[in-house]
Amino acid sequence: MKALVTGANGFVGSFLMQQLVAKGIQVKCLVLETELLGVLSD
């Protein structure tokens, strides 16, 4: 399964993205500010 998460570097988006990845779902992230991608480092 695949998912697109918008706002993946925000509070809810980063939590959702981590949960989807943990379930083995292929995730693509859409973000506006690339400087804030540190939240997604793992």
C-alpha cells in the first residue's frame, strides 16, 4: 500500500508518517519548508 502525507514535517503529519512506516506502508511526504525536515530524520 502507498500513502501521501501532506504537512509531514508538522506535529500531526510527522506522527502519522511514522505510524504508516511502522505498518510497512510506502509513504511519500509533501512539505512546504524543507528546513524543518529534521523531524523526519528517522
